[in-house]
Amino acid sequence: MDILGFALAVLLIELTPGPNMAWLSGLAATEGKAAGLAAVAGVALGLLINGLLAALGLAALLQVAPQLWSALQWTGAAMMIVLAIETWRGAGNGRLARPVSSTVRRAFLTGALINLLNPKAYVFFVAVAPRFMGGATLSLSNAVLLAVVSASIATVIHLVLVITGARAQVWLADPQRMQVARRGFALVMLAVAASFLLADVGA
């Protein structure tokens, strides 16, 4: 198994702008570093579970069951749309009144769900992983190893995004700037929702 080659492929994919990158940056800027770090942990958990479910056959099932693919797409998109509407409505009130613990818990769960409800995250293990396995099948042990490698690389990149995004909080201390930032973040979440719906099972 070519772990180094797989790691490089994951790195290149993670450096390409996508739903996680946009959402984590916006979250850290508007909700703070604690929420951003919790979201990173949630994303990592989602990626690890993706690898396990792919090994158990879910990725292959998604490719032959368009109904299941569509169900994941629409559920993920609906979740992001609801969050976007809530963020837009709360933008006029400055910082949301939710306790820090509630915000952190919400960020963690959302991070996990974004990846668990993204069908392309599962197909990744079917489309990319076999190229680096030397003809071996995607067994549970192989999937765990690849999922750990993938989640570790993604987590490092996501941590950089969150730390960078959180620095914007000082600039966003002004209520008007925060309002603009929150509404911009709401639009980012709508873009994430669109990315779910535009995902192609053949990609």
C-alpha cells in the first residue's frame, strides 16, 4: 500500500477550496476559536466514520442506489439551509446569545454531520483509495488506516484555517462588521448546501 502517495493525494484535495474549508473559516471568524476547534474535531470524527462505512460497503452502495445518494444530498443541504437562515436572522442582533458550551457543542455536531451527510466523502474511498492499494481490497483494517491518514492531514489544514479565521474576531468587534460577516457566513452555508445538491455520483 502506497501510504505516502495516498497522503499526498489527500493533501492536494484538502488544499482545494471546498465545503469544510469555507465553513470552518467563517465559523471561526464569527463564533470564535473555541467553536472552530470543536468543528474541526467534529469534521475529523466524520472523516473517520466515513472510512469505516466505506469499508463496510456504503460507498459502493451509494454508487448503485441513487435514492440513497439523493437522500444524503437533500438531508445535508436542508441542514445547511436551516443553519444559514438562522444565522442570517440572528445577524442583526450582533453576537448570538447562545452560551459558549452550546455553541461549541453545536459546532462539533455540525462538523460531523457535514461530512456524514456528504455522499462524495464516502465515494472518495472508492475512487481514490484503490489507486494506492496495489490491488488489495478495501478491508476494514485498510480503511481505518487510510481514514486516520486522511483525517490527520485534514485536521492540520483545518486547524490552520480556524486559527487564521479566529484572528478576524478583533476586527469584527464592531457590530456593523459582525452583521455583515454573519450574513456573509450565511451565504457561505447556502453555498455548502448547493455543493451537496450538485454532487455527482459519478464524480
